[in-house]
Amino acid sequence: MNVQNNSYTVIYASIMVVAVAAILTLLSFGLKDRQQANIDNEKRQNILKTVNVESTSDNAAQLFEQTVKEAIVVDQTGKVIVSDKNEAFNTAIDITENGSKLPVFKCEKDGKTFYVVPLKGAGLWGKIWGYASIESDCNTIAGVVFDHESETPGLGDKITTKEFQQLFVGKKLYDEGGSELKGVTVYKGGLASTDPLHGIDALSGATLTSNGVQNMVNDCLRAYEPYFKTAK
Amino acid sequence: MAKNKNLELLTNSLNINNPVTVQVLGICSALAVTVQLEPAIVMAISVTFVTALSNLIISLLRNTIPSRIRIIVQLMVVSFLVIVVDQVLKAFMYQLDKQLSVYVGLIITNCIVMGRLEAFALGNKPLPALLDGIGSGAGYGVILIIVAFVRELFGSGKLFGCQVIPDGMYNIGYENCGFMLNPPMALILIGVIIWIQRARNKELQEK
């Protein structure tokens, strides 16, 4: 048989494509549950991290059950629309003005209540996301974690470091009068100390990623304002 | 004689035909994943798996592949194997997969893989091709592991994530070398390995 023949080439390529696609599909189906379990565990670990509970992928599920007392989804008016823990866990945050879906994880640690909320926004190159825990006064940030899809290695990707996330701890959502939601503000050039309530030092060399984090935190927390008012 | 030749396919890549230090291929990923030993070893195994099996598959198919689309066929086999590796890592070693991030996917573009397919697998029988693949992957892996060992030991005082430099050393003023954790240091280390290897091997020295 002439292997240089045109029709042979086309048939050869077609069979190859179909065979490879079939094997990969089977593999993907076979491993899907395990992969999803890993992703869920990472989500649990991230939520726990915002309230300072360190966990491994092995004990994450157990610690999550112990720490998270309640998981709900509220809408833009603060009304509870889902109260099932599992369903709330699997709901992605959506802050569109009408029909928002806003998951809240009520955690208890050392007798104190924390509200953990997911965050979703845009960095410089791709999506960024994370979780923030708010103390029971609905004003003080107790902890945050961030992750990203494709921020610049060595610059923007530092939003995942403990050093950066530590800067958010203790920051206030509301201004001194307690009426206006200001959220956090990033400052260039180490000027954050001039604004002790809301100031965060930007990552040097990653201004746009830092701005993305600021907008993500503020936009998402603003969406929760009606809920926080009822919770307080 | 044939046995010796097969053995040479395995050992040459570890020494006088090393893909990283002699052919200078696969440097990019060698810089990126060598901060710690564990990801370096997983990467080494992944690359060896891909080079070995892709060499074997292409060698088995070598008489049926139309030469006009041979590069595409090779790429498809390589991508297929890389996706298998990536999916398996995601399912069983999720944290490590996150650490290796894009570099698992980039095995596809690792010149060692395509280079061995074009240069060896297309013209040789399956067994030598398989051995050549294992050898090339191992040659790459050895360099990765040496570099990662030095970087993790001096960069963070650990091996496999466990502290090996005693606290006493830190108390008398020893400090970890932060530069070790940066990619340029990996390049310098590879340079040093190349230097040592050439100094010891007369065959590799240019006249």
C-alpha cells in the first residue's frame, strides 16, 4: 500500500484523531470524580484559611463540617434564597444587580462568629478569586485568601502570598462614621500607613493586579451590604 | 554487540549525550520546577513517561505514517500522553499539579521529546526507541534532581520539605541563600554542571 497517497493520508489522520479523542474522553470520565473532590477540598481549605484554621486535604472535609455551622445563599436584598449547606457550597458567586447569588459561610471558631464570603474579579491577565472572612460586627476583615489564573509570575502572582494577604487583616469596611462602605484602598509607594482603616500597600511592579484585588474585594463586599445590615 | 548498543542508548543520555547539559534542550522547565525536590522528581518522571511512550508508539507506527503529516502525528501522540499525565496528576497529586502549573502542559513543547521522535524513533525498531526515550527522559531528570537538591538545600534549608539544616546553624548566624530560589540561580547551577562535565570529558571539549 502506498502510504504517501492523499486518501491514505486523510484516512490515517481521521482514524488517529478519533482514536485519541475516544481514549481521552474515557480517561476524563474515569477521573472526573476524583478531580472534583480535589477541587472541593481546596475550596474548603481556602474557606478555613480565612478564619485561621490550617487544614490538609485529608482533614479538610472534617474540619469544614466542624467550623462551618451554616452555609446559605442570599440575593441582592439580603434575602435567603438557598439554605441547604451542600447547595450553597456548590453555588458560584454572582453579583449581577438583579438576581445576585451570594453564598455566605457562617463559621464559628473559639466562640466567635465569622461570615466567610467568596470573591470574584479580574486581575491583569485573567480571573482572580478568593475568600474573605468578616467578623461578627460586619465591619472588620478577619482574613482573606486570593488565587489567580494567570497573573505575572514573580509580580502579580504574589497576591497568593501570606505577606500580602496579611495586610488585609483588621481593615474596616465602613468609614469612621460607620455609614459609608469604603472597603480597602491600595496605595503605591508604601503610603498605606497614612490610611490605617482601609489602606493596603500595593505590590510593587503589579499595580494593575493590586487594583484588580481592590476592586474585587470592594465590589463583592458591597453586594453583601444588605445582608450584613440584616445580620448585624 | 546488540545488547551493548541498547545499553548505550540508556547510558549515553546520562552522560556524553545528556539532553540538558550537552544538547542544551529543555532548559526552560529545568529552571522553573527545580525550587524543590518533590516537583522536580514528579516532572522528571512525567517527562520520562512521555519520551519513552511517545518514542515507542511512533516507532511502532513508523512504517505507516505518511511523511507529509509525520510532525502532526508526532505532536498528537505527544499531546495525548501529556494530557494523560496532566489528568492523572490532577486526580491523584492535586497540590503538586498546581505547583507544576503550566509546565506539565509545556512538556508538549519540550524539545527533547520532539527531537528524539524525529531523530530516533522514526528510524528505529520499537525496543531501541523505548530505551532511547527512557534514557533521554532520565538524562533530563537527573539534571533536574541535582539542581533541585542544591536549590532546596541551600535556598530553604530543606529536602523534600523537611528541615535538614539544624536550628543550631541558624542560631550561630547561618542564613538561607534567597538567591537560590530564583530562576537565574538554576541557570548558573546548570552552567556549573556543564563546566564540570566538560572538564572531565575530553570528547566534549571543542578544539
